[in-house]
Amino acid sequence: MTVEDLLYEEGHLLRDGAPDDYLERARHACGEILPRDAMEAIEAVDLGAYEDDLVEMIREAKRRAGEDARVRALYWEFDLDNDWNSAVDLCGEFDPEDDEWAAASLGWIDGPSCPALTELFERFGFAGSPEAVASTTLLVARTFSTFRRAYDRAARSELPFGIAYHDGSVVMMPRA
């Protein structure tokens, strides 16, 4: 079992409903595997300031994309191994059938980090056991859900906007 198996078993789940619906599905899947203390520790992290910072990053990305006619899509990713550092890539290509569009960079906008999630990631691990995979899945799901709420608050982009974690194999697309 991998993080992708749990996150994407039903497809690109962020398309299928509200961010809390997505997070609830992840909680249900992970709750069958994770010990109670791990679930509670992950759920206890306050992501309010992180969400506010994401809103500002998304607004800046939309502003910059509006100033450059070459921008065809926006792509946000965060790095599990680097304090959850994140950035939005202004992309000069978009192909919904091929995630390689996310590599067509015209420039980056730095986003927020979330050291509290990194601490939990380091504590519980990425892989190696079902519990490590489930903890990572829930951390990623909380991050995706927080991004989706920020995306809604920032008045969504007219451009396609993909999201992923660094070195993940799937780019998810919030509904426009």
C-alpha cells in the first residue's frame, strides 16, 4: 500500500466535492490503520494561519498570471521533506491528459511552509509500515483540504490550477 493508493483510490478526489468531504474520506481510510494518538496529533494541528498564507499566495499567483499572457495554468506543490515549503509555478502549457504540463515553468511564487506538519511527518514516517503510509496520507489530505479552502476564499482561478506534493505521482485539479 502506498500514499497514492489511499489518496487516489477513487481518482482525483479533490474534484469530487467539498474539501471537507475529501478529508473525511481520508480520515475514514486512515482511521482503520492509524493508532488513536497519531490521528489526534495530526488533527490537533491548527492550520488557520497556513490557510491565510495560502490565500495570499493564490491571489498573488492569479495577479501575476493575469499580467503574463503566456501563462496557461498554475501548479502548486509542497515538499514533505522540507518543512512543507510550497510554491506556485506559473506554467506555459496545460494538457489535462499529461501531468508533464506542470514542468513548463515561466516562474515561481513562493508560498508558506508548515513546520508543524513536517514534525509529524518525521515522527510517523512516510512509508515502511501501514501506519506510516496512513499518517502521511492524512497529513497530505489535510494539506490538500486546506489548500482547497484557501482556493475557494481566493475566488478561484480562471486558469487550470493543479496541486500535488513534491515527487508525488498525481496532480489533482480543484474544480474551477
